[in-house]
Amino acid sequence: MVFTVIVVAIALGLVLALIVAVLSLRKRFANNDLRLIGESGRVETTLTPEGTVIVNGELWPACSADDLVISSRRLVRIVGVDDLFLRVEGRD
């Protein structure tokens, strides 16, 4: 009986620690995502209007801000961030 209580207490402590760690990482990433606005990137998979973009060497899910198709390898500018999803527009 005592052993079961100890195991349950340890398991709950580990779950709580994991939740706190994930939430703190998410907050840190959300703050850094705002720094991406105005940055340039390159379309990896065609945005129709959703696809992927490479920014600073990282692959991000993205969508065209004006719902237009943007071809792969085209340069884009980040105009917004929704959660971990970038809103981009083509650069001339």
C-alpha cells in the first residue's frame, strides 16, 4: 500500500514537471516567433496557399497572406505569425 502511494506520487510529480517544461518552452518559442516578422525566407514547398518556408535555416509551416499560390524556391517576407504558422507574402 505504501509502495503504491509512493509510486503514484512520483508519477504525478514527473507529469507535473513535464507539463511545466512544455509550457515554458512554448512561451519562449512564442516570444521568439514575433522576431521573425519582417524576415525573409525561401519557399520550400509551394504555398497553395499552405506549404513550408525556410527561414534562418529552419523549416516552418506557412501560408500565403493573400491566399495566392507562391511557387517553391521563391523569396518571401514574413508578415505575421499565428501560433507556429507563418503568414508570408512574395518578395519582388
